[in-house]
Amino acid sequence: MQQRKDEQEATAAKTTLRLLEKTVKDMLVDQGRLVEVPYTATLGDTMNALVANKVVALPVAAPPGQWIGAGGSMILESDKQTGAVRKHYIGMVTMLDIAAYIADDDGSNDQTTDVANLEKKMMVPVSSIIGRSFEGLSLWTLNPNTNILDCMELFSKGIHRALVPMDSQMENIQGVELVESASSYKMLTQMDLLKFLKDHASELGEILSSSIKEIGCLNQNVYAITDRTKVIDAIKCLRTALLNAVPIVESSNDFEEDHRQLVDGKGRKPIGTFSATDLRGCHLSALQTWLPLRALEFTELVSRSPLFASKEGVWAPKEMVSCQPQAALAEVIEKIVSKHVHRVWVVDEQGLLAGLVSLTDIVGALRVSLLSKIGVM
């Protein structure tokens, strides 16, 4: 009986190992060419590009030889035939970068001023705001031959996306590359990785049946804003804490709290989510009027945007995606992929916040479990 069990485990481990030998290239089969913006694009142009392509981050391209890339990177696009360098990727701009710039009051607490200056702010070149969030401070690349485990190692460190050079001259190099020249690039994200693993769930075996608590991807530190926090202050909170989203909790009548600041969300009742991604659905004219609103009102208004409508064009209230600590990892991954969210709020039986699960948490915990399963650790 024990021998049969050992044989089954060995067979399952070999199946998983074959999956993990697949590469970044295998995850990019259906992806088109990289979407980018030039360094001269205004923030308004950049927001339009984000909306049109339904993405939350874009690389910024500039003429070669005139810029130092984020983190000192030299990620260049060159002509496939001649090798002549055509452009230099100097950074990544995210919705959080734009939100941080919008919310920057230069020491003023006058929210009316923020609204009045918004149109002027949206005319600045995108190159001037790179680096306002952690994501834009450095550019990451992954060789297309990098295996899944090495890819997971990068994404488990909080890196959300990486450029992948196609037709690279450095075919034998794997892992993270700091200097690269290629004729074209594609983008690989944490979400792409998770979708790929979900599609190959049968090859991962029993790991996905473990609860998020058992596997160690439940993050018990959860910061929140209250239902009285205004949009402009919510954006500032995201910028200060380097967060992309926070739950909105019911304000407390038991004690005085500053609704302009983040609060400890643990044990509080979540009633919504405020995310930098939501700003992608705002047209400039709407954003000007929405900044002074409460964040909870904003989430209800933005959910009516055509960008967030169903394929049938039907509007539905924005859903707060949550689970309990005992939820299986497979269930949480299904929610993340199907709802296209980057975190799931974890609640107890009373519906009070117990923590969160992010893509970074999942990738990190899953990688450790996979290494253990195939006998590397």
C-alpha cells in the first residue's frame, strides 16, 4: 500500500516538474505586440491609451542615447535586420503613478485647488512622472527561455510585470536581465502567470486543494479607508503606502478617526474596494467632478462606466471579491482570474476583515510548495 502511494506521489511530482520546465515563451503564445506610449505623450494621452487597451500599466519609449532608464536599465529596441537601435524603454507608467501625480498638492490642503489644476496636470509629459510608484522606479526583463519557477521567483518579490525580449540574441541566458536589445518585446504580468497555472491546474496536483491559510498566502496586515474618505485623500493614501487598492470599511462611531488617513482594517466591516485601476475608467471631465466625492460614491459611479460593463453591455454594481481563510487556493485563483482582480479580501464568518490575498502572496506560497513537492527543498 505504501509503495503504491509512493509511486503515485512520484508520478505526480514528475507531471508537475514537466509543467515547471515550460518557459516564459509558452505563456506568451496568444499575446500581441507590446502596447507603449512615447515619452512626449501627455498624461491625458496616456490615460486614453490605458483605457483603450484595458491595461493598468504601459512602458514609456524614448529616443536612444538621450535618457537613463529607470534603475539604470538599458532596454533597447533594435532593427531586426541592421541591429540599429530605434528606441529606449525608460520606465513603466502605471495608474498609480498618474493618481499620485494628480493627488500631489505641493503642500496645500485645498481640495478645490486640486480640482482646478487637474486639467493643467494632465497636459504634462508622461516622462516627468515616472518613478512616483515603486513599479516605475525600475524596469524588469525576463528572457523568453526562463522557466516557470524562476519567473515565479521574480513575481513573488512584488514585481507585477516584466518586459520579455523577442528575437533576442541572448538565447542561452535565463532569468532576470538588466541589459537587453531585441527587435520587439512583449509584456508578462503576474496575472498572465496565474492564468497559465490555472489552465494547467491538473498538473499542479493536490497543492491547489490546500486552503490559503494552510499554504501560507494569507496576509493578515490589511489597511483600509473609511466610507467617509474622499477620493482625493484615498489617492494620497495609495501613494503614501505604495498600495494599488484598499478596502472601504464602515466608519466607527466608537472612536474618533482621521478619514484622510489609512486605518487598520482588521476586524472591520468591508463594504467596497477603492482601486487605482478604477481611475482608468474616468474621463477627465468626470474626474474633475469626482475628486471631492467620497470614495464609496466614486466606486458606485465608476462602475457605471462602459469600460466596466459586461460583454452584453449590462451595468451591474461593482462586486467586492472576498473569501474565508478556509477557502481552497483553487477557489481563490478562480475568483482572481474570472473577476480580473489583483487581490481578494479575506473575511471571517461574521464578514469582518481578517486579511487579504494578493497575487504576490499566491505566487510566493505556490512556489515554495512546488519546490517542496518536486524535492528541490
